[in-house]
Amino acid sequence: MESNPTGAPRASSAVKDNGQPVMMTVDEEKAAATVPTGDEKQDHDAKLETGSSQPVKLPERQRTIHGIKWILLVVAILSNLCFYAIDNTIVAVIQPVIVKDFGEVQNLPWISVGFLMAGTATALVNGKLFASFNAKILYIAFSLLFVVGSIICGAAPNMTALIFGRVIGGVGGTGMYLGALTLISVNTRPKETTEYMGYLALVWGFGSVIGPLIGGAFTDSSATWRWGFYINAPVICIFIPVYLFIIPSYTPRPTESFLSKIQTIDWVGSVLSCGAFIAGIIAINFGGTLYPWHSWQIIVLFVVSGVLFIALFLQQHFNFLTTQALRVLPIHLLKTKDMIICFVCQVAVALIVPVPLYYIPVFFQLAKGDSALRAGVKTLPLICFWVTSSAIRGRLMGKLGWYQPWYIAGSILNILAGVFLSRINITTSDAVIYGLQVLSGVGTGCYGQAGFAVAQRLVPPADIHRAISLMLIAQLTGTTLGLAIAGAIFQNVSLPRVRQIVPSFSASQLSNLITQIGGGLDDQLNEVQTKEVLTIIVDALTDTYILIYAAAALSLVLSVFFTPKKLW
């Protein structure tokens, strides 16, 4: 509330770009009192003035759910997120049997790319939806969409149906992830948010690592690989009563009609962003694997992606067929130094995450002769220390408020881990690799999910949803780049050298050979060739770890320039 010149109280309001006032809800007024410290303009805008010059201190956001209901809510959200994370990595070990069942090895990359592409391309649009509509309803809808995609994958009669299911699951999973971030943010006190974001990181890391284990277990059992997808349905659906009766409704714009909310969506920007991300992701993932980097297909994809990104930025900058408040890309959030650093650091750490997660198990299988299941078990040091570090960071950051030291410490640890991992070879002992996994796990946990909590304190309350979606874009972009760049390094280093040993192999045979699709090395090569190819592949694997310390060095340099301050 604020006083007018006559002294009579009136409701506080904001102003749209068209000059029309928008009434603030009570929740928005409360949120306005908890703007991040450190930025004087944001502090000033967040204060409600009375007739005097002294600001009124409104109570901070409070949690309204407690006890068993809160536990059920958190367990339901974390369980959904865990199975979304599992779906991100489960295909790593079930690809060979899928090729055996369906053939069409040329379409195999689409199983991973379709899932990642659909999620990344729709993240910005989903963020706009959560900024306008009921978060509870959206969360339920996206969860069910993820289940539908999983069922389609499990029942797929051919590769085309499987890819279609992965695309549906990617859209639903990303919306479900964004919903989890939103619901946790709006249902916790500001100082609790960082702690629960740590739990989200913990579960995400856990699911990412056990994905290959679950996939391998189903593949080796009578249940077959199909249950690697089917399992999502009963686990998520069992929590439907929690979604319906315990999760509170949260609508950022409760007084607006459905039609007016639809009209607030930046449809031009949404189409341009989807097209730009889709073309770019396909080019990055297929370049050097399915097609040569210099092929016309990859060149056209990069050109299309670049043109669409340029069109998007121009449309967003000049607010063509949209407004600054409604545009899909929240570029205005990147006008402050700290927000830019936060965004780039989130991309960098997300780029790091998939490299050890994907390539350390492959190293154990090739260099040590371990099975897929045993190799997965040997990556537990990485995940255990990752999730533990995330939980500790979340709790301490929530209590102490400092965030810059976590970025610096995590970056340093990842630099050390990356440098030493890039120097391992076939003779390196398991104990050494376990120790390096611990370094990488602790380093990643220090700041892997921190951006989601920090970004919310660096923007005005009205932009919290957009800050979350911006960090999600950073995370998905980093993950995509990490997988693509690491894959390109692995393929481009190993393929030319392996071709010298087996010159009679076609390009597809060489690619399948080094990725172990369609059989092991022993099934395709003699003993001498197997030893030579194995050495080459292991050397190529270790080269991918260069990406870890390169990205960590970038985040270290940038994090030094964070404004030294507390979040509260």
C-alpha cells in the first residue's frame, strides 16, 4: 500500500508498456520486499513508500505448507526430476540393442538429439507460460506429457516412433523441470531456496548417473530395454494425488483472463527461438559424426541457425510485434555485470557435467574391460561427492548468503580434475581415477546449480520466472555444447588414426566401431588391430577432458569479477 496526496490508502500498481496500470497482488507486494541486495536501483524499486522517505519493510515470502504435506510435495517433485534426469542418460547403454531390434543405425543420433533438441528449443516458451499461467496446472500437464512420451518410446514398433516419443518426452521433461524450479522457488522462503536448489542438483546428478545403470539392468533382463522408458509412467503417476491436492496453485497474473494471457506470449520470438535452437543443435550434434563438418547439410544448418538467431535478437531488441515486458528472450536481464557472469558460468559448468559422466564409464569399459554395469558403479565417487557437495553448498549458501567463493572454489577443483584426467592412460590405477572423480564431483557440486538461486536474487521480483528460464537455457545450452564438443573431439581424434589401421572400413563402420555399436572390438578386428585401436580410442577419450579444465578456467576468470556481496 502507498499513500496518495490526500492521505487515503490505495493499492500499489505497476505500469505496462502501453501505459495502463496493472494491479499488484499481495504476493507480488511481498515479493517486492525481498529484492536482492547489492543493486541500489533494484532495492529502490522494491521498496514501498509511505508519505515519508522511510521504506516500509514487508515480511519476506513464507512457506505455507509444513509437515508431512511438505515432505510429500518435495518427494514428488524430486522423484519426477530424477526420472527426467535418468531419461537424459539412459540411452547411452541401450543404443546397441535398439539398433539390433530396429536397424536404421543412421538415425541413431536422433534418439539423443531429439530429446535434447525439443527441450532446449521450447525452454524459453515454457518459461513464458510459467510466468503467466497457473504453475500447478502446467506442472501436471508437462508431467503427463513426459509420461506420454515415455510410453510411446516403450511401445515403439520402429525407430521413427521411438524418435517421436523422445521429442514428446523432451518437451514434457523440460517443462516439468522448469515447473519444479518454479514451484520450489515460490513455495520456500528466500533463504531456503538455495538449500532446496541444492537438493534439485543432488537428484539431477543422481538420476544422470544411475540412468545407464538402469538401462543396462533392463537390457540384460527379460524386461528388455523398453522398460527403461515404461518405468517413468507408474512412478510419476503414483504422485498424482500429491499434484492435485497438496501442491498449492500459483498464478503470477491471477486477475487476467485466459485470452489476455495468451496474447501476452511473444509468438514471433517463440517461433524464431525454436527454429534457431533446433537448427543449431542438429548441426552441432551431427557435424563430424553423421555428416562431415564441411558438408552442405551442416553448413546450411549453421547458416539457418545463425540467420534465425540474428532475426531473433533484432526482433527482441526493437520489440517487433511484442513489448519489452512480453518478449520471449529476457535480454534486459543481461544488462548487469553479475547477471552476465552468472549466465556464462552456468553455461560453463553445464558444459563440464556430461564429459566425465559419459566418458569415464566408457574408459572403464575399454581400458579395464569392465561391463557396462560395473563401469557405471565405478562412477559412483563422482556422483556421491557431486550430490553431497551440492547439498552442503545449498545449505551453507542459504545460511551465510555468500555465493562468489563457491564459484571460485568449484572452478579451481574442476581445473585440477580436468588437467589430471586428460593425462590418464590404460595403466592408470582405479584409485587415481576415483580420486579425480572426487575432485570433479566436489567442484561441480560447488556451483553446478547455484545459478538458479543466485539469478533470482539479482533481478526484480517480477522477473524471477524469466531468470529461472534464462538459467535453464544456459544449463541446456551448456549440456548440448558439452556433449557435442566432446563428441567431436572424440570422433575427430580417433577416426583418422583408426582409419589408418582398418582402411577398408566405411565411414559408418568406423563410427560404429569406435562407439561400440553392433559389437565389440574383438568381433570386428584381429588381436593386433584390437590393441592398436583400443590405445587410440583411450587416447581420444582422455582428450575430451581438456574441455573440463577449459570451461572451468573460463568460469574461474569470470567469477573473480562477481560483485563481492551476500544474497541477503
